[in-house]
Amino acid sequence: MGLFTAPLLGLMRVFEEVADQAEKELYNEEKVKTELTELHASLEAGEISEEEFTSREEALVQRLVEIDERKEQKKRHVQRKKRGPGRRA
């Protein structure tokens, strides 16, 4: 590693860490489930309308679907890495 590439590699690592944290936040299934539970409580308490509930619920359910899809993508990626390059299932 040369004198000039070390700072660049360090900066790349910082960007990777930021991206990892953002992905963890975006795909946090427990957080979305908690939001869904809180949404139901708000509806039952009369704090929000049926229309608002339905709209927000649809968005949260869609996020859960995306989280499941992302988990499947990651699982397939890990399986491909374990098989090694050039090998197919």
C-alpha cells in the first residue's frame, strides 16, 4: 500500500461503513413491525383516520416485503460466494 493510496482506502472504508449503517436502518424489520404496531394503536385510540391508517399501513407492509426480498438476495449472494467463482447451482 503506497503513501498515496492509504488515505483513499481509508475513505473508501468510511463510505462502506456509512452505506452498511444506512442499509441496516432501511432494512430494520423490527423497527417496521414496531411502527406497524404503533400505527394500529393510533387507529384504535382515534388519533388517525381509517384513510391515513390504510395509507401508512400499505407503505409499512411494502417495506416489509422489500426487507424479505433483500434478505433473499443476500442469502443467494452468500450461497454463490460459498460455491466460488464459475460454479453454478
